[in-house]
Amino acid sequence: MSGVNKVILIGRLGQEPEIRSTAGGQQVCTLNIATSESWTKDGHKEERTEWHRVVLWGRQAELAHKYLRKGRMVYIEGKLQTRSWQDQQGQKRYTTEIVANNMQFLESAGSNANRDQSNDIPPPNDQGHDSYYSNENPYASSGNNSQPFSKNSRPIDDDIPF
């Protein structure tokens, strides 16, 4: 039996997207995405933010660079990948990043990215450029154009223990 390597993130960009081209001319875009969770402990609100490095390739890289800005919320689906390289001092270094295969913009370019964040998952925008982009869209082969979040989707409280 093989394992599963799947990551789903909904978070905000912590800085502007960085784009570059490989020697072969393929576009690569790097995003730094923050996800936060908050809770109350002993009557005090506590919060923890995790930072995630996301890599997009090809057309998705171009779209992310064109439409995403610092503070915008984005949905990312992909896999964890670790790579290594040698730094200038000859030390072997490692980094783990998310290689995205699906991306969805969750806010329009003109929306206020710093609005009240009481809703964990805002509804997607109806504008054309905020549609679902994918290099490997699992919905494409079935003819189902479903998106991971519909306009009225909200988190569902269920009995699943994880």
C-alpha cells in the first residue's frame, strides 16, 4: 500500500509573489502563505501562525504573479516535497515546500484583504479571473466543474474525530 502526500491550505500571502524562469524558460512562482489558528486559554485569546512556502509552475505561476498580492487569501492544494542544495560554504541544506497543483483565489483583487477575519473561509468571487486554475484538475476528466468551495460553503461541524 502506498502513502498519501496531499496538502490543502487556505491562508494569506505574507509578501508579494516572487517569479523567475528556469534555464528552459518555464515560469516558477514562490509564495509565502500564513495560516493561523486561535483559541482561548484561561480566558485569554491565543493565536499561532504557521508559514508555508509554496511553489507554482507554468501557467499557475504566471496567474499567481499577475493576480495575487500581499494579504490576499488563497486556496492551495498540492504535495510536500523536500529538496537539498549546497550553500556557498559547501554545507548541504534542505528545505521542505508545497508544490501546488491546484490554486483558487478566494478574494477579488479589489477586496479588502484586512477585513474582519471572523469567517474562516470566505466565499469565492464571481469574477472571471478568480476561477479555479489547475495543472492537474481532478474534476476535469469527470466533466464535473465543481470547485472545492461553492459560493455558500461554510465549514461543517461533524463527528469525525480528526
